[in-house]
Amino acid sequence: MKTLKSISILLALLVSFTTLSMAEDSKKEINRDADKTLSKFYKEVNGSKRYLERAKGYVVFTDVKEAGFFIGGRYGEGVLRVGGVSKAYYSITSASIGMQMGLQQYSLIIAFTTDAALNKFITDDDWDTEIDVNVAIAEWNAEEEADDIDFGSGAIGFMLDSKGMMGNFSLEGTNFDRITPDDD
């Protein structure tokens, strides 16, 4: 019981510190990592490059970490690109309580398919998936092409490079905050 309480306190502290809008990586590091993630995405998912080229904009989170043991949290940093140009930097955070256990690390790309969804993301410094928009999580098989899929949502999420295991994946209640990384 003492161990469970210690782990819960540790996770609560982790989540509280990661919700601060402080960038850990520099702009250069975030952009470099985003370029690597996009290259892998283009290589592994047929039509993904065309899909992102047609999107109004997209945000790339390259190293999202998620942990949970009854109390859970998620944190990562990424870059918003419009027309292939880096426009702003964001953190992704969430905290949850309930039946959950595990660790997971992954990359996440969210494509904005409408001007309204992109503008809402840009103008809201604290964008929340539960309040501001529903993000459809893309699932496809090897025979489909990403650019042929019509998701009927203003924002589509692509999860890749998943390592570890969590009971489920959801962006419900996730916050996206604008951050100001160093120029280094």
C-alpha cells in the first residue's frame, strides 16, 4: 500500500511539472526530430505526404511519453507547420485518474483538415481536445493510402513508433499549450 501511495504521488508530481509551458528542447532539436518523424511517416504510410500537403496545417510531436498506474500523465513537445513551414511550438499534456497501468512512448501527427480547426488551434493558447475539437485517430491497413481516407473530422491524428503498452489510446482531455523553446 505504501508503494502504491509513493508511485501515485510521484506520478502526480510528474504530471504537475509537465503541465507548465516550459520547453525542454530547443527549436532546432524539435524541428530536427519532427523532420525525422515525417520522413519515417512518409516512408511507412502510403499517401501520407500527399495527405499532409493537402492539410491546412499539421503538428508533429516526436517523443510523447505516457505513464499510468491508477494516476496517469502524458507529455511531449512538437511543432506546428503550415505550408511545410514551422510556425509555433507546443506541448501536449494530460492527466487522468482511473484503471490504467503501463508506459508508452510514441510519435503523434495531427493534421488539420479545415481552416476552422487550424485557426482554433492557432488562436487558442490552451487547446483542449475535449472542449475545442474531437480528433479522429486514423487506422488503416497496408493496402490503403492515407490520402484516400475521408475521416469527416477537422483534425486527424496519426500515432506511430509506439513503444511500450498502455491499456488504451485516447486524446480525450488532452491539452496543447504554446511553448517558447530556446533558439539554440
